[in-house]
Amino acid sequence: MRCEPAPGTATDRLSDVAAARAAGMRAFGYAGGAAPTERLEGPGTIVLDDMRELRTC
């Protein structure tokens, strides 16, 4: 399967997730970083426990 690229950001910072949402981009929030998981969750955001999950679509 080929994945279509889409604008987005992968980060562990809540401010980056908020900026991606405001710009209409997809956000991948890393739950093992600076922000607690529940703060990263929300519309347009996929929360990852392991950054290797970015390899899958």
C-alpha cells in the first residue's frame, strides 16, 4: 500500500500540536515526551506511544 503524503508535524510539545491544529495540519503527538497524553489528545491529532508508529498509515 502506498501512503499519500499530507502536511503534518510530529512532536511532544503541546504548543506545536496547537499550532498544527490552527494551521489545519495533522498532528502526531508523542506521548513519551514533555506533554501528558491527555493534553495531546484532540481533533486532528494522533497520539503515538512509540515514534516508530509513524511508519504505518
